[in-house]
Amino acid sequence: MARNSRSVFSVDVSGLEPSREQSVSARIRDRLRTAIRSGALVGNARLPSSRTLARDFGVARNTVDDALGQLVSEGYIVRRRGSGSFVSPRLPEHDAPPLVPEREAEGAGAAVTRPRLSHRALSLRTHPGHSSPARSIPFTPSLPPLRHFPRDVWRRLLGREAARPGSDYWGYGASNGLPALREAIAAHASAMRAVRCTPEQVVVVTSTQQAVELAGKALADPGDRAWMELPGYPPVRHCLRAVGVDVVDVPVDDEGLEVDAGRRLAPDARLAYVTPAHQYPLGCEMSLARRKALLAWAREAGAYVLEDDYDGDYRYEGRPIASLQGMDDAGRVVYVGSFNKLLFPGLRLAYAIVPEALVGAFIDVKHVADGHTALLTQGVLAAFIQEGHLARHLRRARATYDERRRAFLEEAAVLDPWLEFGPARAGMHVTARFREHLAGRVDDKAVSEACAREGIEVHPLSRYGATGRGGLVFGFAGATRAATRTGLQAVRRVLEGRAQRGIA
């Protein structure tokens, strides 16, 4: 594009000098067609006038008119009288985005070469990124019912904070987070989870995954080993692997992580990732004996424990479970919490509370990772907490989720012939294993796929690394009793159908 151009146009128009193989008009046509096919120019996007394009391209106006006219005839561009030229909202039916530029694909035998990816990227293909958002349908695990969030309060605080004088939110910020938010987080974690910390120990991050990634970079070298619960939370496994840490699967039973097994498998591990208050996905609590044993191993081995308290604020039965961090006297626990599940996933705000001796290292790796987390959102969340809105929201949400939990467990009786449900004393999900007589006869992935065809989302337990009996993971917080009943009946039909065909 010409440097003095006044149009806003994202298509690369460099190198349009005429050649023996192709006229300038044809090259403009191909360049625009490729941009439309690839999505760089979206449907209904208004194109600059032919006069402006001619100036940008540095060619005669009739050259551009010829190119546009050809694209109109092919169905890529539509002209609207008095309005100009627009990208067609619907591409020609025969068309599909090309894998390689047309000139490269010309001629018989042209090969499409695959990009050379790193071993890290190839390993992450086992847990690919999302190209579409999670669906808010029964029974998506860990997805809060978004309509219960007080959006009017959030909108008011957002407007107020955005209008606040000064530049606190508009420049570069401290890598560890806004002081106001760190103070609010320290107070909340101390009051709700018996965490012992000062605001200086809080590092604001975007997610649990980022907190784990920072810990892996700050506390382990490539080739070092880390304990990981099995079954466990897959994104953490891949975060650790992505930073070069070797993950060692340590089994989980009804008392949580089997510390003795971890000692046998990798006594020299540098890290151990655990979800002690509400094991993900089985839902059990780590016993006091196991907690003490884990902390003793960390002290002896010079290792660190990553305590993920992802939904510790949602507990419905029994006394609150004290955090591992609150029991730690040796500075060996990094406590991780997230507001993305407490409030709404699109928030992208979480935190790590780190031992005082590690604060500087975490700030350094956070700075290298992304500088700092979005400042305006941090300011809004700080106000949301400090003014009591978080506490009120948690009280209401806890009551709603408890009601839905009870409804789910009552309605789930229709699945008793096939499933045995585990503990559901906390959180937003419950896991069910297939009954013993079905062991080896049921493919939980096939059941999950069949449920998806019925409009129901349940995760197979094997997705979390479980082997043996298999099972299903149900999120209960997002569904009313009526939706729960309908959804569980759909799951029942799937299981009955498979039983009639000889379960497999």
C-alpha cells in the first residue's frame, strides 16, 4: 500500500509490477480473491472505491475496474447501487479456501508441504486449542450459569473505573498486578480459604494454566520431573510439558494423591500439582494424613507443591477444607486460585500466592510471558471484591448450585443401573464410574459422543487419563431441574440403547 494512502485496507498490495505470466489486473483480482477466500476480507465488508484502490495500488483506475468486474462475475463481490462494492456474503458454492497460493498450486504434481512443527507443538495436538466456545448446555463441566452473574453491577463498575482520572489503567502496569487487586485477593483468600499471605505475595495472572506455566519456568529446568494427579486436569499436564517438564502420573484414590506412589515413581521430582480440596475430576478430598505426607516430601526433596483451589468457594456439606498453603511452614506451596470459574470464563483473571522467597522469580517470568494482565479489568475486579459484590454473588451462587446439585443427584437415580456416582460435596461437577459388571464393556468416549448427538455434553472420564472402568463427568451448576431431568433421560436412552445392542 502506498505510504500516503488514506484508505484502510489490509490486503498486501506490494509487488504488483506487470510480468510476462500475468497482467496487473489479473494479479489484483487474484490478490483480492485470495483475501476473500481466506477470510481476511469478510462477508459484507465494504471495499474502498476503485479510485482509492487505484491510488493505493499505484495503477490506473480502469485496471482496478477490470479486476473488480471479474470478481463480480465470479460471485466474490457484489455492487450495490449508490453504496459501492462489497464482499459477497456467500462465496461461490464451488469455492473453498485454498491450502496454498494459486500460483504455487499450478501444474500437475504440485505438492502441498506440511509446515515443520516443533516437538512441543506436535505433543500439544493431543490437547488442541478451542476453535469455538464451550456450549452452555447440560452437562458441561465447570461452566457457571452466566445469566446469574450480576452484569448490571459489573457494567456500572466498568464505566466508573474507565472514567477514573489518571493513567493507572492506560499505560504499562506492574507485572505482578494492580496493588488494589492484590490487596483484595489476599484478604479474600485469607478469609475464605485460611491462606496466610500478604498482598506482596500475590501475582495476578490470566488463568490457572498461566500460573502453572510460570511455576514450571521459575521452579524447574527442562528435564526435571513433576507429579501429576491421575486422573487429572489435562491443560495443566500440557502446560508442564510445554515448558519442558517431564510429567509423572501419580494415582489418586479416595484419600487423594497417593504420596507413597509418588515417592516410588519420582522421589526427585521438583513439583507436584494437586487439587486437594476437590480433586479434579473425581471430587474426593485429600485426607489430613496425605496432606502432611505431601508437605513432608516437599520439605525433604526441596520440591514445591502447586495447590490448585479452583472451586474451593463452593462447598455444600461439612466444614470448609483448610488450604495446604495454610498448613505449610516451610514455604513450599504455591497456591493458585481463579475467578474465571467463580465469576465468568471470559474474565481471564486468576492469581498465584507464592512464598516470599519466590516472588521476584515469579514476577520476572510473568514479565517475560506477557508483561502484565489487563489493567482496567483488574481495577473493576478489585472494586467488585472490595465493595462486597463478590461475597454477595458467592452466597447467591452457592445457594443456587446447591439446589441444582440436590436436584441432579435425585434425578440421576434413573442412571443407577449403569453408573455409580462419586462424592458431590463441593464444586460444580460430579463424576460417575460405570458399575463393576460393565467394566471393560463400555467405551465412555463412545457414550459421550452419542450424548452429544442428543444435545447433551458429558465428558468421558478417560479424557482425564482414567483407565479401567471409565465413566462420565457431569456439570450440574448450569441446568435447572427441568433441564437436568430432560438431559439425564437422554443419557439414559443412550445407555439403554447400547445395552440392547450389547454394550461396547
